Amino acid sequence: MDFKKGSTYTRNDIHTLYFGIPVPRIGSGLWTSGYVRVDDELIIFMNINVPGITGPDFPNSYDEQTNTVEWFGKPNTNSKQPTFVKLINGQLTPHFFARWDNTQPFTYLGVGKIINYIDGNPTVYSDGRPTKNIKLTLTFEEASNILPPSEKGDNQASFALEKYLEEFIVSNWNNLDLGKQYDRHEEEVDGKRKKSRTDTGEIDIFAISKDKTEYLVIELKKGRASDGVVGQILRYMGYVREKVADPNQDVKGLIIALEEDLKMRWALNEVPNVTFSRYQINFELIND
């Protein structure tokens, strides 16, 4: 499953992406716990520096000096158990969702890369009985841009910058060149914008040309866009062409990022229906 780094998700959001329905009220099981497996993917819900709503609390943490995350497994877990054997051996893809306020949704950190693990950390069951668990140390490709720099997550100015970029474009759509050619093609529920979903993830911004002949799939990246985003946007475009567009309607893609890398440029040379635009933030103080 494709999730967007820095974007927020509830457990219901994630369950719906996989199965088309929210977490069932009855028999939800592992979907209300710290992690759940879906085929060869492990969905991990992690609280950092705040207690969980149910069960024992673990000292999950982010070290901004080493740019690493420490994550603790459930009580009575160790590296010899099947889930962790597969996780350590790379047979499971671990998707990490974290939060710093247990009343808020989780933020997607990305796929964690395990650099170390230790068995035998003392912890307790939910009823207070002592036991032990496994601690893993991981790195994430863009952790420094997603995780808050302070220990308790007080400063989130750089947190979810892609969300801010998205909100800016949506709020200023009619003032941008995009708004002269396209209308946004997204539903609103109770006055709130509802993002378009595909079977492999959410489209950041979905638009249709004013003459209704062309759909536009827009993918946003807060920093440098790599060649991996080309495959991502092509999957969304393929879904739109198959499930949404009429035979006489075209589908195009637009990647918007702060900058591109060379690999993406070479990839886009072979994909004429996808273009790249660089955004620029200007800040001025003007004396009145």
C-alpha cells in the first residue's frame, strides 16, 4: 500500500484503504492494538512521548542527533517470534504511523529500516504483571522533515509541510495558472474537502479541465522529488484511466516539488503525460 509521508491517518482510514470499510466495531482485534499484519505488510501504530489510550505504555522516542527512532514491541515479544523474524529478515514491510498527542490521528513516517534490535527489555502487561519485550532502532528516509525536533513534539513548524503546500494550492486554486485551465474534481462532505482515493492510495489533488476532456492527477512533494514518485503518480493515473475517465478523456499527471533529482528528470523524459513544476516560497515584509 502507498501512504504519503507526513500525512495523517486514523486507524479507520488505513483499514478502509486496505479493505474498503472502516475498522469493524465488533471483532476489530489487532486493529485497536500497537500493530497489525496485512499480508506481507506490518502496520505499526506508535505513540511517542505520550501514553497510549489502552494497554501498557512504551518509551518510544525519536533522537534528533542520530536521526533514529526507538520502537518497542508488545509485551512478551522477542526476535525469535515469527513476526519479528520476518520483520528483521526483510520479509515484512513495516509501515510506521506515529503521534505525539493521543487525541489526534497518526502521521505516516514511512517504511522503517532496522539498524539494531535488543531482546529482554523490562516492561509490563496491561494488568501490571512484569514481562519483557523487544526494542528496535530504526531510521526513516525523511524522519528529520516529519518528526518534531523537540523531545515532546512542541515545535511542528516543519511537520507535514506537504500538507501545508497542499492546503495553499487548494486555497489559492483560482489565483494560480492551474485554476485557469482546470477545476478541482473532488467531493466535499459537510463542507470539508474529501481527497480522491485509488486502490493504491490517495491523490493529493485531482482536477479536470474546464472543457471536461482531460483529468489531471497532481502529486506533491515537500522537498526533492525522486524517480520513485513517477511510478507512484503513474499508478494513480492508471486507476483514473480505468475507473474514472471515459474513453475519449485523457489523463495527465503533474508533480510539484521544491526541486527534482536527476533520476526523476531522466524518467520523465520517457513519460510525456507527466510534467514537473517547482514551487517557490517568497516572504516579504513591506512597510506601509
